[in-house]
Amino acid sequence: MNCSSSRLSELVANNDVEFDADIAGPGVLVAFVVTSLAALITLMAAFVTLSTPSRLLNASDTVISRILRDVIKWISKRLRWKPNRTEGTDGQEERISGFSSFMISLSDQLLASEAAILIAGLIIHEEVTLYSMNIIIALGCLASTVHMATFAFFIDSIRQHRTAKIIRVIMMIAASGMLIFLLIVQISMTWDLESHVFLACTLRDYQIPSDVFGVATSLLVPIYILYGTIDIIRLLYAKEPGEETNTSHQPDRNNTHNFMGLPSYRNEAGIELQELRPNSGQADVHYNHRPPETEQGEAPGARNSLNSRRPQDNADIESNRATPGELRRPATVFAQLREIFGGTRPSQRDKLVDRWLRGTAVSTAVSTAAPNRFSTVQVRIRLRLAAETWAFVQCQSSFVSRWLWLWSGNVYGITSVFIARAETSEAGMSGNRDEMGFGQVVPLVLLVLPFLAALQSYSDYLVKANALNQKRQTAEFRGERRQQNSLREVWNQPSHQGARRPPPNSEEALASEQLEVMHVLNRIEQRCNDINAPWLYDWVLGDRLHESQHLRRAVITHTIYMFVFTTLLGFGQASGYFPTLTFVLLILLIVMAFGKVAALVRMHRNTTSNPHIMNFLDLLDKGVAEQQRRPADHAEGMMMVHASQGIQPDPDNPEEQ
């Protein structure tokens, strides 16, 4: 091809550069934009209707989902529109399967269309114009972003299909490679619609700009695509969640009393676990109303260990305190990094963040001395920072964050398309760029395929939901007879069946442990009331953290911030009109990435360096789980008691059963 400046200038001056309507015409644009918006809306619909796989959700998602559902209910009430059903946990697996089938259809169509349009543009690189390449690159970025953002939704459906997985990986690598290549070429100073009209001429005179800031900003998109592609391949070939080694901290019964008997312990955050005994001047004010078990003396060991530790025992405590940390400390830096990576990986992240928050609540409650105005302000600032840190890490790892980045990709792709079309209206090009030829009709016709897949998925969901309802009705019809039969089977077992009960010594040890834990828990609750923070006790329990008003406000604040941030980043990156704003957003993005890593590392170090608090939380969780399990086994337990006492219950008397 003749790429001389005189020839190209003459073509532009005479308006002899024709639009490539078959490559980047309106049919192709509509097909890509509609498909990407359909994926965006489908993901949000799945999120609001509780049809998202649980592995993609965390506590912050629960907060946002509840808010969105309340807003939808309020709007429905205002419009006097009553939905046919309120989606909940019933039929959740069936809905997830239906949404996954539809998302697979959308994602595959976008991936195939992306690869096709990129291959077509590179095959005719001698003739294709830079205008068409701008449209192709924008559509490729749009399709790639949607594909990467939706892949985690249905990854379990294709992970076991080896052939389908290999085909998708090959197509994804090919499409991402071509797109990254074109994005790097687009950085060239010769990417100009007037001086270098065709792609071949730009490749021949490729020149890297001297503007370091502009180059760094332009490289963000190819780096993101490269990272997303590698991450998807890693997820496809990673081990199943059940195959991962659980490195979570397990309770050590031998060290239970280390926490109970610790009058002074300072962790890395500088929080001192002081005695729970108040100052003498405030003992009558704050601790006149003691829990019943402490008045009756049921837990003397815990009371003595918390409040009656002698000063000369501090040396023993220091030696006992140093031993667990020394034993847990890795031998090398590589081992430390491996331990941190294992403790902060995505499968353990939600548990790590919640345990860190609960540990912070325990240490704050225990380390707070007699409350005064200054100490109360300090405690509130510390807890506010803890809530913000918890919300920041949770929101950065949430499904809503994934959706917001998909939204940012849609903003970037759609903005790039319209800006490219607007800039070429006066660029000396001729012909009708909106001509509806064969290359534009076919993509529009192919839009029918995802909607047919949606109808099929919805039909499959209805069939599965009806089968589930019939099964539930059958189970309810037979439930009463099944319960009577199970009770008779328990009664007909031999009397030595009672040997399955734990030995008396084990029961006494368990009861002693629970008394110790309940004693400390009651004192923590009293201390939370003393500092006028009763909600801190709910943090210690870790029960329904998503209902805490402080955590909810922090999550809402971070979500609004992320929505504004992703919208501005997508628009600024595509338009290029606000380079200073884009630079500031990129700096904030880097700061957020490093801040998330630093917060996770600090949480991991804080939880591993406080084994006494973690043991206490483990024993507390064990006691709560035991209390929740007992009502479920109430009927069988009553039959076991009757059997051990030689009493036969009357089958016709429901109270005896």
C-alpha cells in the first residue's frame, strides 16, 4: 500500500476515504451494545432476586441486596404493582441454574463476536481505516469486559467440561491477544485519521509518544484485559473450594485459660487487654448488677483468672504468651509470605475479615479502662475506623464491586463508540457509514439467540420450580407419619444405645469451658454498656453483622463512592477530555489496590498474633452452634431420655413425643 504523505493528504482533501460500513456499521454497534447491557441488567436481576451463587457474595452484598429489594418493594407499592412472587431462598438453586444458562449464552456470543470482528479487522489491515479500527477496539473492549465480569457467575458449569473449557480458553487468549496488540498500536503518535488514514500506514510508521503520562494512562486498559484473562484461566484450572487446605485457626483447649487468665496482653495494634475489674471509685456504679452465674459462684476459675491474678505471676504470663507466637512464626520470609497468601486468599477472606472485626471488638471492650469523656471518644474513633476498614475490604471483594467494574466497562465501551463516530463526522471521509448491508443485518438477526436462550432458561426454571413445589407438598403430606416412624425407631433401639452419650468427664469439661466463656462474655457485655456502645457486643458475637447500623452506613458510603469512581473512570478513560481527573482516578485506584492488600495483611497478622482472643471466639462459636443444634434434635433427645429412664411415651400423646 502507498502510504506516502502526499497521497494520504490528497485522499483526505478530496473526501475519498470511504467508511467501512460492513465492519463497523450500526448493526454491529447495536448488537454489541444490546448484548452488553443485557448482561449488565441480568446480573443485577440475579443479585436482587437472590439468584447469585453464594461463593460470589459476602456481608456487604447482603446489605446492598436488602436495600435494593426494599426500594423495589417501595416502588411497587407506589405503582400499585404486585409481583407474582417474592423471590427468596425457595427455588434458589433452580433460579441460579436458569440465570447461568442465559449468561453462558450471552458470554459465548460476545466472545465469538469479539474474536470475529478482531480477526476481520486484522485480515484486511491493508484496507481498513483507523475510524473502523477505533470502533472495533471499542467494541472489543466492551465485549472483553462483559465476558470477564460475567465468567465467574457460571464458571462452575463449565469447569468440569474439559473440551468446552479448552475451546473457551483458546478463543479468549486469541481475542485478548489481538485486542491488547491493537490497544498498544493505538498509543502510537501516527494513529491519526488525517496523516495516517489506514492501519497499515500506522503500523509502518509506528512511534511511541514522548508523553509518559499519556502512555501510562493508555496502558491501563490493556493491563486490565491481560490481568482479567490470566485470572479467568487461573480460576478455570484452580482446585475446587473443597480441595483447598483449611488453614483457619482451630481452638486449643489447652490454651483456653491463657485468654481467661491474661491481665495484660498487648497485640501489634497496641491494644492492651487489661483487667475487667473497674476502678474502685466506679465499682459500685458500673458493676453492682452482676450476672447470676457470678453471684452464685458458678465460674470461680474465670473470675479469679480475670480479676485476681497476682502481680508476681506476670513473668509466667510473659513466658506463656511468647511461646505460641514463637512456635507459629515461620522460619523464612518465603514461608511468611506463603502463610499470609494462604490466610488471605479469596476463599478465606470473608471469614478473616469477620474474625478480625470480632477480635477488634473483644480487644477494644476488654482494654477499655473506666469510661470517661476522652476515652469514650477514643473508643468511638477506633471502632469507626474498624467499621470503615471492614466495609472497605468487604466492598472491594463483593459481587457489587464486580458489577460496578462491569458498569465501568460498559461506560468506557459505549462512550468510545459514540466519541469515535462524532470525531469522524468532519474527518474528510465519504460514503454512508450507517448503510445497512449484509454485514449489519446478520448481527441484528443473531440478537434473537440470547433472547431465545432466556426464554428456554425461564421455561426450565418453571419446570424445576413446579417439580420442587410438588416435592415439597408430598414431603409435608408425609412428614407427620415419617416423624412418628423415626420416633418409634429410636424407641425400639436397645437400651445400650444410651452409651452414645459423651462420657461424664467430657460433659463436665465442656460445661466448665462454657461457664468460663459465658462469664467473660457477660463481663464484655457489661463493659460495652459502660462505654455506651451496646452494639459492640453484637460485633463480638458476630451474629448478623450485616444488620449493624454502623457497618451498614459504612457499606453504603463505600458503594456510592465506588459507583461514582467507576463511572468517572470509564468516561474519562474513553473520552480523554479530562486528563487531570483521569490521572487522579488512576492514583486512587492504585492506592485502593495497595490499601486492600495492606488491610488484609494487617488483619491476618492481627488474628494470628492474638491466639487467646481467637481461641475465645472459637469456643464462643462452638457454644452457639451447639445451642442451635439442640432444638433440631429435640424430639430424638426426648426419646433418648425416655429410653434411658425406662419410660415408654404414649404415641397418641404429642406432648410426650
